Amino acid sequence: MTMLATFGLSFAYALYQRGTLNKLWSKPNLRLLAIFFLVGCGMLLLCAVQFLPASDLLSHSRRGVQGLRFRETANWALNPFSLPEIVIPDFFGSGIASPTGWLWLMSDRNVPYFLSVFLGFVPLYFALGGWRLGTDRRRHFVAGAAGIFLLFCFGHFTPVFALGYLLLPPLMFVRYPIKLLVLVTFLVALLAGWGLDALRSAACPWRAHRRRLVLPLQILLGCVVIVLAMAWIVPGLIASPTRWALHALGETPFNLDQMPNFLNAMLRLQLPGLAGFCLGGLVLASGLEQGKKWACPGLYAFALLAMAQLVLVNSGANPTVPKSFLTYRPPVLAEFKDPPGTYRVTSFWPITLTPDTKNLQTYINFQSIPEAAELAPIAQGAFQARLQLATGSMLNQVEGSINLDLERSLPPYLYDVEIYLSREASDPLRADCLLGRTNVKYIIRPTPADSTATRLIGDVFNGSPLPSRLYEDLCFVPRTYVAGNSLFSTNSFETLNLLAARDFDALNTVILAAPAGSAPAVSDPRALAVIPAKAGIHRGPADVDHRLRGGDYTAAGQVEVTHRDPNSVTLQAQLSRPAYVVLLDRYDPSWQATIDGRETTVWRANQTFRAVYAEAGRHEIRFDYRQRGLRGGLIVSLVTLAALIALYFKR
């Protein structure tokens, strides 16, 4: 979104400087359009080393295949009612402390995307002076662009972003309009610089344009005084409509009756300071107009005050945590006996950083833990999530289950797993079995939820009076195994439905996401073909039921992981007959595989994982991640860079 906005701003600036408004299809405008088309192509060629791999990932993601719906794109916007926080720090509460109901409401019912949006009164005062009193002819363009980007920042709160979403297709692939506040800040900074130059200039047109600066300040001061008087004299005029509007929003995890009182208290506390700044700005403008001796030093003092405020407020909104936070080992890790990389953990604890009086588990008391005793409330929430292994599991060398990012940047078939689990939540047996078939061995739940597919291990400390429960998943399937039976399915629901069945022979069967006949079919030669095929599930020519005529089942082989790092996995397999070697790591088209040094096809297996077909015998199977587009992108970027350097020296 930042790239699109910056490129659009540059193009608009070029049109403003060199274009013509009388005739849009004039020769200068078409020339600029052609130049920016070439510049855009050159930009993409220069960053091809990033752009091509990202495009490949996008083409396989839910975001790239389906696009984002408007509400997904427009979420996490700047609420217009949060504008006071631009001039008053933490008007609705601190973003790093326990969030207030107002902060939660202003942040799209979430934690703030930006912990601080504070600029301060003084930079805006200078920006107003730069726009209204400056001499640079570009000031109107900069002010207009800042206003347009601010309207886009409001996202779903105004129809402006909705109009852009309809007219600009690339907006279907980006999120969080509040990011555009960065560009607004940049443009305001330009105006503020011009304003400081204009106000300290002896040639400032005070006689002709004094009211351009003074009138907006007088209006703002009048509004502040009126609201402040209401907050003290007739607080009901503020509290009553506020309470009505809050109740109309529905249930929240906060006490709605306290939020209007909080608003009144903040108005009484914060508005006198804003009124003082307005009055100081008016006095300073009057002194500069009259040429008072104290006015020019006062102007510099005003600027120093602005910088001090920016440093003080915004540095406090970016806290660090002690090293012990990163090295702390949650007690639940002592319950895991297996080596890392051989199992996964699922945590069903609801991650909430807002107080919920109905849920005892949101009560956090870490005073007895030295590593967390001095943490800010929002960091304590992250620490509690870590105790549950809900987030930050990589810090503990423990893998979570299928972590679906909110960016919708993963393939659509992964989200089918989340959807299926949500639908089957009423049947814990099927949900637990499906998790076990994704290599989940341990499940952490906030409340008891026993099923025949799990075994209770014990309680888990989570920083609250009510401990969580740790279960072992009895449907657990190891990270890699040999499947002597194969099924074919291109239907996600049918695949997941079969994997979630308690009696599914998961240790010996693989479901390939491919049409029947497109890959070799394998089966146990002693099996009986008696189960009818389900809709969407197909057996190949050799596929039969995994139940046997008699005697014990003979495994098709054994396999173990001998090497593992983020970009490669090596397996050693011993097969007694042709079979599939299944690795329960996520499938991606960029994963390549070799068997004894010869390349082979990697099949998507069991909805989200990887499998390769191998003949009988001993084999070394190696998976390597080679991001598609990376090598070609690197070559294109280097060639483009060399061409730009050559052009530079030629000219």
C-alpha cells in the first residue's frame, strides 16, 4: 500500500508540475504518462529479485486468487474520532498499557496498529503557517495530497476508500489504510518546514494574509473552550449521547457505563493544555506580526518544544522488554518429552488483551515471576500468550499447528482446514483426530474438553487463577511415515472428513490432492476392496481398502529424518514395496525433491503436506526449498542496475 501511494503521489506531483488541466489528453500529459509507465517498469525490473518471488507467492495465495473483500482491506483504519490523539498524547489511553474501552473501539475493536499517532500541536501550527503564509507554490499540492491521504486513512469510516477500492483494483490485495498516515506525516513535515521559514521571514505577508493563520486558531480555541465548559458544567450533554451510541454498538468486553465518565474526565484533563497551545500560537502570531523582540526567540522555543514533545511521547510508545522475557522457558515445556521438530502443539486459549470480567483467565498476576514482574500490561498479555504457547512458540523451539496468518497470504486450501475445524468444533473427537493427523501431539485448552481421542496430562500455568489443561492427542501421526495405500481427492471437505475419522488408517494411507490416475497408485496386496468410494475420494487402479483378509498388517517401510534446516530436509527410507513417503511439513510449489539424487515430483498430500513416490529399496530423499522467481529476479535486478549505472555515466 505504501508503494502504491508513493508512486501515485509522485505521478500526481509530476502532473502538477508539468501537466496541463485544460486538456487531459494533451501532449505534455501523455508524455508524462509514458515516462511514468517506463519508470514504473524500471522500478519493477530493479526490484525483480523481490517482486518476482512475491508475485509467485501471491498467485497461489487466497489474497491473490480471490482478492480481499472490502471489509478485510479497509479494516484497521484511522477512526475520525481518534484525531484528538494526533495533538493530545494518549487521549483515549496508552497503547502499551491496559487498553481502555475507547482505545479498543478506536482501533477497530483491536489493539492499536500504531501505538502512537502523536504529532503535536506545534508541527500542525507550523504546517498551517506553511500552507497559508508560505511562498512555495507547491504548498497547495502538498496540503491537498495530505488531505486526500488522510481521507483514505479513514478506511471504512468514510466512502472515500470504498470509492478507491472500486476504481483501483490493486487495493484488493493490500490492507490497513492507517498505514497511509505515514505519508500524511511526511507531507505535514514538508508544510511545517515551509511554515517555519515563512514565520521567521521578515517578508511574511502579515498585513494581507494574517487571518489565514489566526482565524483557524480562533475557531479551534472557541470549540475547545465550549467543549471544556460542557464537560465541567453540563457533563450530561456529553455523557448521555455517548452512552446511547455505545449501547447501540452491542456487547463489548468493557464496562459501557464507565466509558462516558472516562471521556468526560479526559476532556477536563487534556483540553486546558490544548487551549493553552492555541492561545500561545495566537500570541506568537501577534508578536511576529508586530515585530516584537521576543517573538523570534519564542518561535524557536516553540519549535524546540515540539521536538521535545515528539521525542518524549513517541519514544515512550516503543518500549523494550528485558532479556529475561526472551529467555524464559514456560513450565509446560517440561511436559514435552519428544525432540523439537518431531511434533506440533495446538493452543486453544483465546488471546485477548482486553479485560473480560466473564473470563477469569484474562486476570494476569505475574508479580511472583521475576521475568514478568516489571512488564507493561500489554507485554504481560504477550507473556501470558507465551505461557500458553499461543504465540512466540519459535522462541521456545516448539512448533505450533497450522498458523494461519490474518494477511490471507497463504494458499486457499490451508484456510479450508480452519473452516473445517470451526464447523466440527461441536464434535471434539473429529477435531482432535484431524489435529493429530497434522502432527499435533499436544493440545492446550482453556477449559476441560475430554474426548476419546485425547488423554489428559495435567494443568498448565497461564498467569491466571484458572489453569489451562494439557492433553495428548492419541490420533498423533509422526512427522514422516511410509504410506502403503493411496487415495486421490480434489475435494477439500472430503479429504478433511476422512482424515478426521477415528478409524482412518492414517499411519498407512495417504490422500493425494490429484485426480485418480495422475500419480502412481499403491496398496497392500493382501487388502480387501470392500469400502465403497465416497464422493470426491477415488481409488486408483491398485487402490483398495486398507482392511486385510487376515493376519497382521505389514508396513510398507520405515523412514526417519536425518537432517533438517529451514530450507532443506533429508530422509532415509527403507521400503519393502512401492509406496509414498509422507512428510508432514507444509506443501509449497517451491519445494523440490530428489530420490537418490534424481529429481521427482512432490505431491500435495493429506490436504496440506508433502509426499513423494518411491520404489522398493533403500533411498535418500531430499527436499530443498528453491523459491520460484528468485534466481531469475536476481539476474533481472542486476542487469537493470548495471544498465542504470551505464546510462548514468553515459549522460
